Amino acid sequence: MLVEGHPSRMAFSNLPDGEALPQAGAIIVSLSRFTKEREALLARAEPVGVRLETGESPEALGADVQRLELIVLHVPYLKDGRAFSWARLLRTRLGYQGELRVSGHVLRDQIAFYARVGVDSFELPQAVPAAEVEAARSEISHVYQPSVDGQVTIRELRARRAPRS
């Protein structure tokens, strides 16, 4: 089930490795396929997205990261937290502005934390009402650490309230 939060709301199709490249339509390919067929994929008039496994660094995309409409970070098992780091790296160091999606094993409790590091949408294996995902996104009202979402931290709030001498 796909729950989107990015303004583009573009429909993408997963294109398995080895399957013929379609003439039309937005597609998502593996990093391996993107690397092998980079020229042909980027020459298409249609949007391209890349699916990264958590063992694959977004830095492997190089400057092409800015040419992608969508990056999907796939979480293969529950205890793999590398997608949090990759999302933050994409948004901060690599300056990625396109849609960032997480797929695979995502718990409701993790949704707000993914949103804090720049994730726009979720591809969840189980049916979760969109309203519940939106509620989960906004569960954290006060934060201790700065992140890409720009929320004011508790330390900053305290500093604003402190009497000035």
C-alpha cells in the first residue's frame, strides 16, 4: 500500500531487472539496472526513480541524484535502520529535492522519525489508513535534535524563554 505525502503524487511502476524498458510511464529501477542502463534511462522523456537497498549508498548515484524524480529506500528487515541515515544524507549532503519514499518493513512508530529525516511517502506491506499514517507523522510535537524538517528543538525553545540579562 502506497501512502504519499510528496506534492508531485506521480504514479511510478516498478520495472524488474531484465524486463524491457517501456516507451512511456514513470518507472522505478534497481541501482544495478540504473548503473548499467544510465544513458537510456536518463534519455527517456518520462520520470525515472531508483530503488536502493539499505546496503547500497545513495552516493553511488553521484551527480545523477538530482536528475531522479524518486528515490525508494527499501528496508528488508525490521532491525535495519540504515534508511534513516540514507534519507538524511540525501536531503542534507546530496541536496536531493525529489520524492523520497521508504518501502518494506516500516513500523507505525517509525513514521514520524522517517518524516523528520525527509521521507515524503511510504510503501507499506500492510493496509494502513492514510489518516493513521498522517497522524503518525505528527506524533512528535517537540524534538531534542535538529533535523531536515526544520522543527525548533526543545533547547531552542528554552533559550527563547530564558530571561535575558
